[in-house]
Amino acid sequence: MYWHKFRCTLAIQAIDKGMPIEQVQRLLGHMRIDTMMHYAMVNQSNVKISHKRYIW
């Protein structure tokens, strides 16, 4: 159970810092992108940062 929590935290932090989900998928060794989607939780502050970066 400890390793699962570690991998989950690693994935969420990598995605939150902007690592593409396809790269996180490869890092964790998942075969399907669907497996990764539960890690891709939207952080509201990241939405605001991305909006400023890409829209403005």
C-alpha cells in the first residue's frame, strides 16, 4: 500500500508541475492512458496560471 501512495503522489505532483501526462504514463509504466486519468485532477490554481500563460 505504501508504494501505491508514493506512485500516486509522484504522478499528481509531476502533472501539477506541468509534466505531460504521456510522460508520467511512461514513467510509471502504465500501458494505457486511461489508467492515468485518475491522477489528472484539476488544481484550480493551476488553471489560473495556465490561463495567464496561454491566453494572455
